Amino acid sequence: MKINEYLRVKTVEEAYHQMIQDPIDSYLIAGGAWTKLTIKEVQTLIDLQDVVKNHIEIKGHMVHLGAMTSLEQIAHSTLLDHHALVILKRAASIVMAPGVRNLATIGGSVMGKYAFSDIIPALLALHAILVFHKRGNVWLQDFLQEPKKDPDILLEVLLPIVPGVGYFHAMKKTALDFSIISVAIVKTNQRNTMVIGSRPGIANRCLQAEQLLNEADIIDEPFLEEVANKACSEVDFGTNVRASGEYRKQIAKVYVLRGLKEVYGL
């Protein structure tokens, strides 16, 4: 990777001003764990470590994660031990090794929209809200689906605190590899949310399967098998060097069903 100019900014506004001046050749870094995977050369590298926070705080009914919060901080935070929030800890704890988790940040994981991300499925299932410097609050689901917008800087990730239970599982060939498939499920009194990631491709919510589950009167094992099949039928599974699309689909069905049975206590 070639960097022609390195800029360690003092304010968020300075970073934003630099970025909009040269949106094509400027690149934000917030941890930088996967930077070499995405770019080969950058004119101006803008370092956010002095201006974006790395905190985990509870304010009212929300958990606030500063965008510079490392995955290792998240993996060990006791503030995420409540309700379904624990699935984010599980997802963070399996990302490579501690050396990588100390470098990788929640903000970088989100903004990269990485197809291999274990973090995004958990955040999607938890209905995360992104707080941007200029745009304000944006649902993560909307952010992932929208085309590229004007440059902006992610400041925080908000997680609603809602009583419920969660399930997260990612299958890997080795602990230090990227996931072959990942599944995140959250059950609350209001709704159920199911997400499949590492398809390979950006994580997808299984909206039809969610509706089927949310409208059900009776929940038993045969019905959950039907829901798991529906979830996997509405997701596209692809092939890469790690696994074939058909293998991913079969594995996803297994883990979606296990997750549903776990959150429903069956």
C-alpha cells in the first residue's frame, strides 16, 4: 500500500473538510485492520484516532459505541452482557486474534461494508443506528442498502436496549480465517430478526422468514424448520475459495434452525 500524504486531524470538521475537498483520493482510517485489502494507493490518508471516541456507554435505553471502539473492547465489555446485546460480544470475540481485534474498530467494520464481516450481522439483528457527522441518525439496514452517498464521518453506533434473547454463530475453517457463513437471530416480545452473513456478500435480513415467525400462533420444531427453509430460500449464496454456494446454503439452514430452537427454548 502506498500513502502519499498522512494527515492526523485535530477535529472532525477538519477531517470532513479535507475529505470533501478531495473525495476521490482521500481515505479515512479508523483502525485500519482491513485497509490493505481494499486499496493499493491513496493520496491523503486521514487518521481519525484523535477526534472520534472509543467509548461504550449506556444512556437511557441505548448503548452508545464510539466509532473508534475496538472489537477487543467490545468483546470484553460487561455493558453488553444484557439481553440480546451479548451476540455483539460473541461476534467481536471470534474476529481473528487479539492483535487484530485491538486494531479493528466498530466504525471501520461498518463503513467498510465488508462481505466477510462477523460484526455487521450482529448489528443488523440488533437494529443498530448509525450517527454521522452531517447526516445524523441512519438505520444500519438503510445504510447497507443505499448507493454510495456524499462523504461523511461515522461518530457512533447506537444499540437499542430491548429485553430479549439472541443467538450468533459463525462457521470458519480455522479460528484465524474469515467466516464461511454467519447467522444472527434476536427474539424480543415485539419481533424476531434473522440475519445471514458471509454468503459471501454483505449480510442479509431474512424479511419473509421474519414475517412468517412474527405472525405465528404456535411455535414448534416442524414450524421452525419451515422458517429456517424460508430464510435460506430468500438469500443468495455464492461460491468462493472458502466454500460453494450450495454448501453455504445447507450449513446456513442448520445454524438458523439451531438458533431458532435456542431462542425459543426448544
